[in-house]
Amino acid sequence: MRRALLIDTDTASDDAVALIMALQSPDANVLAITTVAGNVGVAQASRNALYVTELCGSNVPVYAGAAAPLCRQAVKADWFHGSDGLGDRGYAPPHRGVEQAHAVEAILCTIEANSGVTLVTLGPLTNVALALVQRPEIAAGVARCVVMGGNPCCEGNVTPAAEYNIWCDPEAAAIVLRSGMPVDLVGWHLCRGASVLSALEIGQVLAFGTPRARFAIECNSTAMQAYRVQTGEIGISLPDPVAMAIALDPGICTSRSRHAIQVETASPLTRGMTVVDRLNVSDDERNREIWKDAPKADICWTLDAARWKQALYAALR
């Protein structure tokens, strides 16, 4: 049976590859794509999502959503993805436009009509939080919410303390985590090291000779350079495709555990930090007051890098 997916994204270069993986998967039925401000503005995110659907020969509806976080200014990641989010390669505009309905309405309607849907979030969680505030009961209709976000027990990629998606709208992330949805947190740490596409692997992808393969590498060219400056690693890091791979094939995550988690929303120093009680000490007397009623999430700690890359290659061949 095909897995029903609802995807929320701030479509930039790695999001685009994640969308290709979902749209090309024979095991997935993408019901809708909703867009949110993050890596790029919401209008550009929508345009990029539409471009990818056309590249994949898909007519999945795209709905534009929140243009800014719940209570903060929007901060783009053009320094990483380019001003258009796709490495400024000058891709042609899509032939169709977004749907008339707002992304929040689309999220509500899609979940209500498809109980047991898998929700995959690839950007700031603003749209999902707004939907939950309107109708908290939709949380029960989501079988699994795979969140690309956070930096459990490691450094961040936008500040020393935080990963970009959660940092952009930490208040929204806190709402989603407290909603009761079964959250799988796929953190930034999983797209590093052995998960990075090496120069040899990039060459192998280009050798597939398909428009999807060429696009996946080209649109991440700016991100590849930014990632090298950021970490010293040479290659293409793909956080959102890693999350999508785990959404499509949970077995790609080789170790996971469930813990209390909180998102920092008050401190300027640690804004957006995903604080995970990995040692399960939140019930200790010294922590109980601060951690009482903290939500829990399943944290993916490690993955099968070879299996994740095979999933990627299958979508790009």
C-alpha cells in the first residue's frame, strides 16, 4: 500500500531533491505540497516547488502559506542556497501556479480527509503550528510527523546552538512538539560525514544522465560551497532528502530512542536549541519543575548511509 504524504517545505536546493524523492517513489502518494517562508520567501518557495513537480511530471497541488514566523522576522538562507534557493542557475518559471487555498487550510483539509497520513516537514514549522492552533484535533489524524530539524546533542548550523529550521520559528516548533503528534526528529547531524555526497558520488549521479540527476547536483552547487566553508567537509550535504528517505523507509534510521524534548524560545544565545533529555534525567528532583509536562519525540541518532544514498539514486536515475 502506498504511503500517503503531506509535505511542508521552504523549497530550496536540498528541499527540491527531497521532493523529487517523494514524487518519484513508487511507494508514496504525495497528496499536497505546502510552502512556508524560510530558506527563501514563500512566493519563491512555491515557485521552486512547482518547478520540481513539473520536472517530475507531477500535478500535485502546491499551496502557499505563511510569509513569516509566528512572532519573529523572517530570515532567509540565501547565503547558503542562493537568492532563488536553487543556486541561482536561472531555471525557467513553472507553467502553473499555486492553488487558491492557503497552505494552512490545505493542511487541515488534507489531514481530515486522509487519517493516518505521514506529514513530512522540511522547513520552519509555521504552517503546521498555525493549523494546530486552529484545530488541535488534527494531531490525531497524523500517523507520523517526520521533522527535518534540530540538533540533538550537537552543534547547530545557523548558530552554535541551533539548526536553521527550528531557529527560524522556535515558537512554532514548540507548538508542534506539544501537539501530541508522533514526531520523528531527523536532526542536522544525520546529513554529515558518511551521508555527504562525495565528489566521486556526485560524478556517479551526473552519469545517470537524467534531467532530475543533473538538476539535483546543479541546484546544490552554491550549497556545496557554503557547506565547505561552514564545516570543512567537501561534498553535498542533503538534510531534507535524508529526512525524506527516513520518511519513506524508516529502516534507514539505524538507531532511535524516545526522549523528552524542549525548544528554547527565550534566550538570544540558545534560541531554537532542541534540548533533548538523552539520559532521561528530567524526572530527577533538580530538573522536575522545568521539565514537567515536556513533550516527547523519537530521535533518530544514526542512519545507514549506503541505504540512504541508494534511495536517493533510485529517485534520480
